[in-house]
Amino acid sequence: MINVTLRGVLAKKFGESYRISVNSILEIFEALEANNPSLPTFFRKTEKIIGHFLFIVNGKIIPSYRLNNKMLKPNDSVEIVPILQGGGITILVLGLILIAIGLLLFYLLKPDQPKDVQTSSSLLSSTRNVENRNIPIPIGYGRLRVGSAVISNSVDIYYKGTDNRPPKPPDFKDDPDKYLI
């Protein structure tokens, strides 16, 4: 005799344990069907929820290609565990709600754009300087006589003399009042 234990919804519907004289796992289902005529109807109604079964013989998982093998010996223990799958439209609706919540949080928590400061700077020979963000830069094609828009500029300091070294700082020890303005 084989000790058969049903798990999950199968145990709730058809009982948890059986002792059956069979040689393969497929024969277990035939014996269960003979004792419970509503078993095929139950499988048809739940085929979208229960997609697969896990078969555990003496603590080892049996692959599906060995279900018809005559491998069961007396006093073996077999567990049949239904594996639930999918959720249909419920999972889809739940996923869409979670996406909407994520997008809402993204827009509520994102930082504000920095404000552009308008200046009237004209550093290089009174030309308009583009020092701010989000200001359009004109691009001319062909020969044109247009004003300039300075995109960037820099000021370099060159010292007279050799090796481009800065001059020595004044020595304030001799007459400090000499250097006051």
C-alpha cells in the first residue's frame, strides 16, 4: 500500500490522506477518480487556476516524464501538491493600478526646475552674452551679417616677464601706510 497525501485545495475538497495499492503516479489519479467521481469535474473547473502538480515521492521531486513509470514500492509516501498559477484580469488590473501610483509619485516628488536668472551682462564689447540656461542660440547658414551671441568666454591672466610667473607681493614691513588707499 502507498501512502498518498494531498495538499492545498485538493486536500480541502477530497481529503488529505489515502492508502492505495498502485504502482505509478498516474494510477493514483485513476484510484482517486474511482473513489471521487467529482474529481474530473473539479479539474475542468480549476484548470485555469491549477496549472501543474508537484509530485514528491519519499521526499524527492519526481519529473513529469516519470509519472507513468512503475516506480512505486510498498510503504512509499507520495505527496501531490497543486501549483496555483496566474490571476487573469485581477493581476492585470492590480498591475495597472501600481503603475499609475508609481507615475503619480514620480510627478509629485520630482524636484522643481531651477529658475533662469535674466541678466543684462555685456562683458565682451557690449555683445549679448548667453550665460543662462534655456536660451536659444542662433545658428546662421551661408554669408550673413549678424550680431554675436557669446556662448562661453574666459579670462586668462598673463604676466609680463619670464616663465609667466606672477610678480612678488609688496613687503609691508618697510612702510605700511604707503600701500593704503
